[in-house]
Amino acid sequence: SELAVLEYQVFYRRRYAEDAFASCQGVRLPATGGYAIDTMCGRYGAKLCTAQRWLDFQGDKNNGLAPLQIDFRLLPDDAEPG
């Protein structure tokens, strides 16, 4: 039988996730002039998007983009995965 990864967890420190999200927030799509984050946060759009919601959408296997389910876990900045 063959084995395959269908889902996995990723642990980020909260500060890293927030910084990555902030770096994308102001980016606009040339074709529409709208914010890229609007299409990268699913139903929340740009106005209600947060770092966690953004990552949740990126890892949702039902978004048409993610090849498998990715569960993003944000840890306190001083925490280590356990």
C-alpha cells in the first residue's frame, strides 16, 4: 500500500505570522486595483482579515489552491512547540 500526507500542522510564532500578514496587507492587484489580501482571506475579505484567518484560508484544502489541509497554529512569541 502507498502512504500519503493528507494534512499537517505548522507552528508559527505569533509575531512571525503577524509580520508576514502585515507585509501583504497593503499590496494591490494591478488588474483590479483592489487589495491582494481580499482574495487571500476567503469570506473575510481585506477588512475583516487577520493573520490567523489569512493562514487558515491559505491552508484550507477547499480553497482551490492548497494541495492538502494545513493547520496553522500560532504560538506565543516565547513558546516552543511541544
